[in-house]
Amino acid sequence: MVGTKINLDGANISMQINDILFKIKTALSLDNETIIKAYALTEYEMGKERLANILKRRQDKGYEEATYEELGIFLDGFVILKRGPSPKAKSDEAVALSNNLMLKKLRIALELKEPELVTLFALADVNLTKRQVGSLFRSEGHKNFKSCSDELFIAFLEGLDKAKSFH
């Protein structure tokens, strides 16, 4: 299987995985077929029923928990769907799926530049400078690295959702 291997011990996401996937689906107006296609691009078989169940609300009949691995694999597939396969060789090293990494994968897939990211955050009433946005994409050990909180990641998704109404 091609894609991000998830190190569950290092994951720093406190939001429900299902909620994240649902918010991405909504913000980007993705249909289930497009999501399944993204999974297929990473050689991961996501069935229609499984996807429908992880996109249900927790209280709905048939609800199933998504895994960190499924979320990471979707994001990898979404990047491939939007940008094509990476010319770089994939690493087999497990990585922790963090809000910063999810933000980075969405930025790559959507080809967003810092000014566009500043605008998206502003649409969700979060005012960040280009420098502050840039710090979200630094390596974790870098002196200017800033961890992306759940609230900041949700604000990004809200900004994406609001931006689609302008098109």
C-alpha cells in the first residue's frame, strides 16, 4: 500500500477522526466517489459501505470509527488525485499524523500559497500573518515551528468551506 504510515503513539489529534474526514469532505464539496478514488490511488480498498458508515454521525445506526491510518491514507490519495504522483520516493518510516501534517497535505493538494492561507484563516475570523502561517509548515524542531491546534485546523477547514461560496 502506498501512503503515509501512521504512528499512533505520536498522534496529537484530539478531534474525532470521523469528524475531520467529514469536515474535509464538506469543506471541499467532495462526493463519496471522489473520496473512494483518492483511497484507490494509494492502493487502499475503501468500500462504499465502510465510507458511508464512517461519514455518519456517531448517534446514527451503522456508525463506524475511522482509523488514523485511514485518514492519513485519504490525505495521501487526495494529494495524488489533485497533483499526481510524487516524483520523490516514498519513505516507509511511520509518521505521526498531526494537525500540522494534515494542513500541509491539504495545502499541497490544493496548491495553496501563504497569502491564500492567510485569507482562508481570515474567512474563519482568525487573523494570521504570512510569517505565522509559514511557522505552521516548519519542521517540528525548527525554532519558528508553531503547532497547529485543533481550533486552528478547524478554522482552516471553515475558511475553505466559506471560500467555496465565492466560486
